Amino acid sequence: MAYADFSAALPAPAHPPANPGYGKRCAPDQCPRGEADFVHLRTREAAIAAYIDRLPEGAAIGYKALAANIADYGQQACGKALNFLSDAGHLRRVKEHLQLEDNSFRWVTHTYFSRTSRDDAWWTAFVRRLHGVDLTELERRKRAAEAVAAAAVEALGEVVEVVEGGPVRDVSVRPDPVQPAAAPAPAPAPAQSATAPPQPAPGPAPSEAYRILARLGRTEPRMTLSARECAALESLAAEWLARGATPDHLVRSLTAGLPQPLRSPGAIARTRLESKMPPEPFHAPAHVNLAVMVCMTCDVADNVKPLIRGVCLDCREEMAAYDAAEDAGVVIDRVPDTFLAVPAQVNVARRADECRAMAGFKARPIPQQMHAPLGQARAE
């Protein structure tokens, strides 16, 4: 890939979306975005919260996805930051049991993010309101809003194109100029040769319902229909297909069990199309059967273990130990140099001495340089 400006940095890759039905969800009733949204958090949590806040709905905000797109923090740091964001009231992880339109069931996990900090009572009431939510209606509203936004963008683009591309007209009053002489009328086009017959305009392609009726004679010769009969019965056959009938189902319904003798195939086809019309398909709207809050770390449900600000008791003990280690100056989230894109220049002797000291062993003296660097003369 070639770039015109070699001094400019390459664009950062876009944040990946989660699998369909998963990922980030925005909590309702949030305050407008401002500069003081996350000032109450530590530097790391504030940076990750600001990054999540600007991601679209459906984005993957697990610790692995965040660590892959935030250069300053690794997986462990991002995972711990999500726990502390939950403790601060900005995140909750909710598992939802869905019943879909085809009467199938599935579990999905959503991570709800709120720019405004919420307490446990607010989040509990919010999860309770998820029970019975009509997902079909939500999807319809979402598509309608996207269509309106797309139409508005298209209309705005047309207005900009007209304003930028149209000529600027001078509307100042000027005296009428002298009218030029009238231009000669164009010569009439030569008449079409009388010997060449006019070409008829191609008609519209026949519909699938019409083609099925026209091919009935191939399956049952006694049910051969004329073009007028196919056109008259086309709307009824199209209604069969709209209600979910397959072409084979439609053909079998019109050709099976015919009377003997058969004198009027058009009348038989109309009677069967009207009397055997399948019912309109019924799809139960997709909805949420159950919604439970789960721990940010171990995914245990709140009806199994109590959660305190979105984190269970066991994971909260790990959070306390993590805080104590950071207060003591122990760097837990340090990324080894071998995992960096450009390994840092480390004094191996000093690093080994530090490791021995951390393990409780006596430090060895650092060897001194005995020879002069190559290319330099030894001082006499």
C-alpha cells in the first residue's frame, strides 16, 4: 500500500464490532457529553471510559478488544479497569434470554455503559424493565430512524451539490440587448424508411406467479391455461407466494386430484386458489424472557451470588488486593519487553540484580568494563 505523505502516521484501525446481538449498549437518560464526565476516576479508568463512550453501539468492549486497540494498556489492565468502572457505576453486564420470531431461544450478553454514574438501585430497576421488551418493535424503530437519517443526509448532499456546482447568476438590472437575428431552423430529420417495420418496445418481464401458472400444462396437460387465464389468476397465485407457499406447493395444489372429465381448467384453478388459500403467516414478536445482571469478571448471576456494584464478593477481594499492590508500588500490569513491537534497551545485569533482590537473594556486584570500546585506543 502506497502513501503520498511518508511523514504522516498511518491511520489507526477501526474498533471491531462484536458478534450480532452482543457488545456495547448505551444506557438511557444520560447527561450530555462534557469535559468533566470522568474526572472522578483514576487516569487509566478515565482514559478507557472516554474511549468506550465514543464507541458506537454493538462495538466489542471486552478486555481483549480494548487492549488490542488501546496502545497504553494491556489485557490485564483493561480487565481491571472494567471492574473499577463497574464499581464507579458506569458499567453493568447483563445476560438476556431472548425468544425470537421463529420461536427459538438464545442467550446474549450485553455490556451497558452509562456516561452518568448510577447506583445499584438504578441499575437494578433498569434490568427489571428489560423483562418483556419487544425486540421486533425496537428493531423497526431503529430501521425507521436510520432511513430518516439516510434520507436527510442524501437531501443535504443534493443541496450542497447544487450550491457548489451551479453557476452564479447576476441578477442586476441591465438594459435589453439588441436581439440577434433568428437562427435558421434545423433541417428536418429524414423520414424513416417505409420498408423497415417499427420495432415494438419490450414489455415487462412476467412475474413468478405468472410463470408458475403458465407452466402448469407441463406438469398436468389438462391444466394448460391460456394467457388471459394466467393474467386473471396471477394476483391469487402471487398472494399464495406472499403467504409462504413454495412453487411446488402451489403446483401440487392445482394439479392433484383433478376431476374426470375436466372441462374448464381456468375455473378449477380459480376455485382451488380461492378455497385453499394458506393462512397469513404469524410471527410472534421477539422479546426478552429473562434478564439477569452478572459479575463483570466471572459472569456469575446476581441470583446465584450477591453483587456489589456489579462485582461479586470473590472478585471484589481480588480488586482490593490489586489496589493494595498498586499502592505498594508493585507493577502488576507491566508488559514484558519481549511482547513489545520494539523491545526496550535493558541493562541485563541490572535487571538480573533486581530480580534476585525481589526473590530475596543477595545481589551480585555488577561487572565493570575491562576493555576499551572497539575503535578507541587504550590510554597509556
